[in-house]
Amino acid sequence: MKDVLVQESREDIKGKLAPNFDGRFCYFRGLDGKPERTKPGKKILYSTGQRVIAESTIIEVEEDYLRFDPLTPVSRPNPASPKAKGLRYVDAGDCGKYDIKIMGIEHSYRNTHKLVRGILEKRPQARNDRDLLKHIIWTKAQDLDLNDSSEFQERIEPGYIHNVANQIQLQNCAYPPTDPETLRSMFKHSSKVNRHFQDFEDYVTSAVQFYDREDMGGVAKKINSAFSFSSSSSFSDSAGIDMEEVKEKIRQTV
């Protein structure tokens, strides 16, 4: 059984997006007989002709219509050339969910987690800047005009992007911040990181080891030299701020 690809105008597609749709289900009508090559549970992809910008799951297949959940926005290449009228049977897995051009090279990613990881890998600036990471996703991978209020509403939830990036950079310590202050701030404000690292020293060590493995010795040295740690795992930064002294002053004022 196959997924289906349908071509419609961008405005017609937007009307079926979950935030805009005021009903329970959406329909694709005008079928010439019951489609025999798809079934409930398969994907329906909506394309502008240039790219797929929305998708959903088929709920019901009848003689003259397909019923499906309201669409969710995506940005992906067409798995096949869509018909100007009617549907085309395709395999949705033949292309990634998001495609994005980075440094002139086209990359395709099957889900949001892989997209975020790919951007962190290929755009080092995004490792230190959550706003830049989100902007790249919305404007480059989702192809949205953030000055258009209707398109602004279609962006991937910013909190979700933040959580995915935290999982990659903090929990897995992959492509962590290259800026020491950002590294420390991210660790300080993560509520889940203590499950994965004993303390900040452990996280810094993991970050240094990651960049050593990536043959980025300059970055590893920069991070390593920004902090010094005592045997009791307290730390002070290169500006001479001793955290144990800070803790002691706090205790004295309580």
C-alpha cells in the first residue's frame, strides 16, 4: 500500500492546517472510484508543485473521498512529481521530512531531531545561539516568511526546538557550545542535566573530549583553559571567580 501526494495552492493547503481548521477532519474529494493502492494509516502529502509543505494521516478511504486529520506543516522535497489534478501514489519515506541548504550543499533530514543535530554539526554559530538555531529552522528548513503572521504561526514550536537542542548538547554532549560562557550558562539553566553529568566539571570534560575527537583541538583548548577545577570539584573561571567563595558569602548572608 502507498502514501498519496496531492497538489494544491498554498492558500488551499493552509486552510487545512490544524491551527486554521475549525472542524474535526479534512477531506480530499473528487476521486474517480475508490483508490485501491492506499489505506487508513498511510500518509497524505500536500505539495504546492515545488515541494511538500504539509502532511497528515489518512483515516478513511471511500469511493469519492479520503478523510484525514488536519494537516501539520513540513518542508520537504516531492517524493515524485505531483499531478496537476488528482493524486499520485508515492512512498513518503523516499525523501526526508526537511531539506535545507547549508554552505551551498543540500541536506535532507527525516525528523526534527536529525534536523537540529545537522544544523548544530554544520553551523557552529548555532551551537552558541538558540535564537539563530530557531531562525535557521524556520526560514531555511521550513521556508517560512516570519513577517507574514499566518506563516509565523506555522513554525515548529520554539520550546520543542530548545528541548531537542538541550538533549543533544547537554544530555549527549554532542556539538556543545564553543563559547565557554554559553557552555556554563546552558549547564546552569538545565534542570535535567544532573542525570547525565556529576557536575559542571564533568560536562566541561565531556565537551573538551568531544572536540578533541572532532580534531578541533583549538576549540577544546579554549574551553579547557577557561575553567580550572579543584579536587573537590569546585571551579573558578579564568576571570578569577571562585564559586566556593561565592557559596560561602551566600551562607554568611542567610
